[in-house]
Amino acid sequence: MACVNHPDREGAAVCVSCGDELCAECRQVGPDGKSYCAEHVPRAAPESELPPRTAQAAQAGPATSPPGVELPSRGVAEAPRGVPGENTGLAAAGYFAGMLPPISFILPIIPLISADMKRSAFMRYHAFNGLFWGLAVVVGIFVLRVGLFIARTIGIPGFLLWPLNLLAWLWWTIALVLSIIFAVKASRKQPVRIPLISDLADSQVR
């Protein structure tokens, strides 16, 4: 799962308060030894404000476990079963926006208008990433088709146009293969980085 603040980084922990995924840089450890985001990390109470038994325990140092009993590691929070608003299937489907336009552009738009999903940085990132990727695919096909039309209009012989025809076919095929790769990575919550396009997606998520 990607970090809520840095979608290009793998999550290292989960905030026990809000459920957001955090990378090692964003993760903060509370006085209870659990992981929190910067917004929800509790402040440690001064020792003078602690109950007598708690203050004595704090001075005594960390507890030791009896022989044969292993205490849970500090700072490791149990990940929730699911983060509200996250749908890996829909996040993956958004990368096929350019395959059957304009209907397919509905796929990345759904997370951006859903009240639950648009609160998730994971969903917003992949929605914008898939939307911009789909636009790039459509623009590429449009430019190639316009180029073919102009070449035929000005009378360029057909046998000279075969490289452009081949490029148009290859562009769609390569785009389909890349869309499948991006979708698989998104469904597994792995980082999906597309040159220039992902930078635009980052700017929208922030």
C-alpha cells in the first residue's frame, strides 16, 4: 500500500487513529508505542501528571516478559482489515480510460466524485494517474490519425504511409499492454509511476 502523503513510497505502518498508510518518514510513534500520522499522534503526559503507579512504572523502565512469553514489539500497529473508501479494483480499472473513449473515461472519474473514495489519497492518485494516462493515449492516437489524413489529402502515395499506419497500430497495442501492467500494479498497491503523467497526478493529490 502506498503512503498517504507520498504515493510513490511503500507504506511502512498504519495510523491506528485514522487508518492512513504511512511511509517510514511520515510514521510517528506515540507514547503508547503505536504508529500515528502527524495529525493524530498523542502527546506524552508529563511524569508529574501520571498516576502514582504509572509514574513508578515509567521510572522502572520497560517491562520484561516472563520466560517463554514474547511481548509485542513497540511501534508496530496492527493493520486494519480494510481502509474505508479504498477499492483496488476500481483504482486498477482507471488505467483503461483510453481504451474505449469516451465511455471508458467514467472509470477514473468515479473515485473523484464518490464521497468516500475521494477522501483516500490512494484512490485520488490512481484516479488522476489513470485519467491523465488515458488522455495521453487518446491524444497520441488522434495525432497519428490526423497525420495520416493530412498525408492522404496532400497526395502522398499509400506505400509511403505504411510506417505511419504501423506506428498508429503499435501505439494502441503498446498502450493496452502498459495499461494492463499499470492496472495489475495498482491492484496490488504497488507504486505506478508514469513519466510526467504521475507528476501531474501528484500535484492534484496534494
